[in-house]
Amino acid sequence: MKYALAPRQVAFGLFQLSDLVVGAQTSLSVATYLHQETQNPRYAPSAVLAKMVADGRTGIDVGKGYYDYEGVSTQDARACADKAFSAVYLAQEKLEPLFELPDHRDP
């Protein structure tokens, strides 16, 4: 995912974002809510996500999520993520003009 979005300078893949920012329990809660409200099987939470939460693999705060963060403090991981997000933001500001489309609206 992060390589597919490389022109937009994405710093993390979806699973890394889940571990660092959202957390598996939040993802599971959102998927469960969407599934209950819409009754659409497309929004049913995945068995993998439910097992991760049941096993306590909820993200960086507990040291395990989609990835293992053994030996990395939560504070260090969040500081690293903050630096990466800042770098992406600054790079995106510089790259934004390269991806702008001409304005085709009528005057």
C-alpha cells in the first residue's frame, strides 16, 4: 500500500498505521459497528482482527499488534512516527504542485 501511494509520500503501510495510531481494538469496534448498522457482510470484522484483539495484540501500546515491538518503548515508537509524519507533511507540501490538475471550471 505505501508503495502504491509513493507519489503521495505515505510513510507507513496500513498495518503499521493500525499499530501506531488506531489500534486493533478500535478497528474491530468500527468494523463491528458498521456491520451491525448496515447488515452488509462486506463490513464484517475479519477473523484475524478478532483473534488479534482476543490475544491482546492491540498495537504499540502493548508491544504487539500486526508487528512485534519488543524492546521498543511506546514513547520511542510514537516519536519515530511523529518524525515520519512530519517528514511526509513537509515533502507533500513540496510535491503538491506536481500533482495539481488544471482548473477546468467555467469562469
